[in-house]
Amino acid sequence: MGTTGRLDCILESLEQANTLDGLQTASLSLRDHLRVEHIAYHWVDSAGDQYGCGTYSLAWQERYISQNYQRIDPVVIGCFQRFHPVDWKQLDWSSKAARAFQLEAIEHGIGNQGFSMPVRGPNGQFALFTANDSCDDNTWATFTERHRHELVLIAHYLNEKALEIEPGRTPEIAPALSPREVDAMTLLAIGYSRAQVAEQLSISEHTLRVYIESARFKLGALNTTHAVARALSRGLIVV
């Protein structure tokens, strides 16, 4: 597992996608980029309709839907109660139904390790982005630590695109960011720390926090990482 330096190209192709097939193609590239066995993105729109893309087998997808496994899936249940990324080991797999579900998932090629990011959108939209693999705990801990920021960014990119192509949805008008907000978001996207951004812009960290919170509010973002992802995906900043 690791990075190949192709993420920018993959995100650019994702930005051009305007169908579920486009998202599926991007998901295959993301799996190869991350060098994991599977990635999956699943969302439920405001009307309760479900959509998804990813690399799980068709047999498992059909089995999951036919058995309505989202009712007992510890990943769905656990992530619906959270706003931050979740390692599957942190979830409750103790019930008989959860253990049976896990064994069946493994039989269908799902790895023993998983890292899922819950994403919430307007009007009740809920989504999950997951990276999945078969490996030992130490290897997985190293992977998630190394790629955590990248995985969160990908999750929000996918979610933005999913909302754009959701049937019947009216496209949102991108809000205007002030020049200082653009500067702050751009430097954060590059990877600068808050202290480095403040120094680069010759402002205090308190003033920087005001700019960041203003941008986050305009973008309807849950946190700073989400704000950066939305600004990038909407073309408000370029890195």
C-alpha cells in the first residue's frame, strides 16, 4: 500500500465525471492509487434513494441490498453516529448478527481492515467513503496514519461530485470567497500549517481563524478539511 503521486490526475478526472459510470471509473483509479483491495462510496439522497460506486464484487453488492444489511452493518450504524473518520476496529462487532455479517463479508472478498469516513450533505444526505484491505493491524495503522488526510479529501471530493449528479438536483451557485479567504484556503490546501499560513500572510493566527471560519460558513463545510475540499472541487482555489 502507498501513494504513487497520481492523486492530482485522479481528482482532475473525477472533477470531469458527470455520471455514475464516471464515478466508478474514478473509484478504480483511486483503489490502484492507494494500493488497497477495495474502496467504496455509498450515499443516500434526501428522497432515500441509494447510489454507490466502488470495487466490491457485484455478488456482494446484490447480497447486501437483498438482505438489507445496512440495518445491522456496524460500519453504517457506527458512522451514522459520528462525524469523523472511523477505523473498523473501533466499532461494535460483538453481536451475533454483526459477527455473522462480518464472516459473510470476508467470504465475499471484503478485507478484515477498514477505514470509513462519514459525510453529510444538505437535506438529510448521508454518505460513506471506505478504504478496505486484508492485512495485520500494524500495517493498517501505518497506512491510515499516512493517508488519513488524503482519504478525507477524497471522500469530500466524491461527495461533492455525487451531489452534482444526483437526479433532479438543482446545481448550487458557488459562493464568492474574499481574496484573503482564497489565500488562506490555498495555502492550507498546499499543506501549510495554520502557523505557516499566518506567517506567510503576515497576520495573526486569530485573524487567520476568522478568515477560515468565514470561508467554512460560506462553503457550508463541516470543518476546515471539508472547506478546502469544497473550495478545490468548485474551482474557487487552485493549487
